[in-house]
Amino acid sequence: MRYWYFAATLPGFLFGAAPPLSEAEFLGRCRYSLDPEDYLEIESCIDGLLAPQEPVVKRSAFLGQYLAWERSFRRQLAILRAQSAGKDSSRYVTVTPAIEGTTAAAAACLTTADPYQAELAVERERWSAAERFSTFSTFDLDFIAAYRVKLNIVCRLVRLDKVFGEAGYRQLYNEILGEAPSAVETLSSGA
């Protein structure tokens, strides 16, 4: 099904730019503009990325390709992270053939020691895959699904912001210290 008007009204954005609308606002627009079955596929597509089993994609060819790529990419990241930690990756990941390019993409993301830069690299790979798989999609469900995936990426980048990250770290650190016995209590109790 084509969504000429709806797709044309969606604001454009680039990787690393501020999201033009929230994910909730986007889904609200989708609920209003899309066929109910198409809406359900768009609404659940991000959850499909993390589902333990292969998600069932009924309507969007883009989502079928992208979700398969994403799952393979995540598997390769997990395998490489386990190997770098000296762990047996088979304990964490079921071994299945990797989709072409996902092993190299995962390895490239892990070349930096800075966790923030590594996360940016992961999100760049995800964005590039969404772009590749939706190149010829215009005004259709695949275009809207790719928009949803890319909007999720830029919204995640906002949540990864250094200021927010430092504030979250401080909050977690303070919570841990608040729950730990103070040095005076530890010394007086003989622990």
C-alpha cells in the first residue's frame, strides 16, 4: 500500500541530528494514517530487534531484510565481545551463519577503546544498513518502516549524550554509595 501524503509529510533528518519528532509522536501519526495491520507492523518492529525468536514480518520486505541483518550484526558483536573477554561465545550466542558484511561491520565497531565511540559506530552501522535496504522505497510501508528504524537510532543517540551519560553515571554511583555501609560503620563493625 502507498502512503503518498503521509510519507511526504514526515520531516527529514540525518544521522547524528536531533530527532524531528519523538517516537511516540511518530507512532501517533502512524496510528492515524496507516492501515491497522501496517500500523501494527511499524509499532512492533523495534521490539522485533530484541525478540528471542525470529520476528514474523508479514508486510514489509525492508523489515524482513533489516531485522535479519540486525540480528546477525548483534550476534557478531556478541561473539567478538565474548572473544575479547576470553569467554566462550557459544554460551551466549547460538551460532548461525552470518549475513555477509556483518562480521566486518561488528569488528570495525569494536576497534575503539572508548565505549561512547563504539556505540556511535554501532548506530552508524545500523543507520547505513537501514539506508541500504530502503534505497528504492518511496511513499510505501518500507519507507515508513525505514523511517521508524532511523528515528529510533537518532532518539537513542540523544539518550547516549555525554551529559546525560555522566548524569546517569553519577546517579548510579550515588545510589551504590548510598546503599553501601559507610566507612565508619564498616570499621566499627569489624567487617
